[in-house]
Amino acid sequence: MENHLRPQHEFIVDPIETFRLEDGLATPIDVVFRHLGIVSSEPVPHIRKGRPEPLAASEQSLAEIARRYEDDFRIFGYQTDDYGNSFTLKEGPTQVVESSEARS
């Protein structure tokens, strides 16, 4: 499977520390600086802040995402039944994207 659609847990190797992007970059940057011996009291600026764009998905699409990435949801501590404000439900057909490897 190409990496764009590949479940994220397949990239994990031991030992590794993972972070959630939605929690910000301050903690992972602090960890990297600490490992590299860099001392900095300056916060990392958030320069390119865009406005969030709402995503729309059908219930069928959300169910497929939950099925396909079930292990990612479990390993990284996300709930498959609580998308919060991430998605707006829409009506209509669902387009499921498959990688070329999955089709062969």
C-alpha cells in the first residue's frame, strides 16, 4: 500500500515516542531539542496559521475509515465514534480511494 493511505501504526518502530499534531508542536520540539542538547527559551512561532476548513463525509465513509484504520484508532487512543468538529455529515454516495497495490 502506498504511504499516503497506509495505516500510521505501520510506521512505528521501537523505541519511538509519538505525539498528536492536534496537541501542537511545542512538546515534540522540546523533546527533539533535549535529545540534541539544544537549550532554548524561545517558543517556536506559529507563522503559517490557516483557518480550519470543515471536511464533509458520509456516515458510510466514516464507517470505512473506522474499519480501515481500526488499529490506528486503538493504538493512538482515538475514538471511532467521536469525530467531534472534524467532519460534517453529508448525504450522497461515498467514494472509497484504494491504492494501486490494494487493487492488484
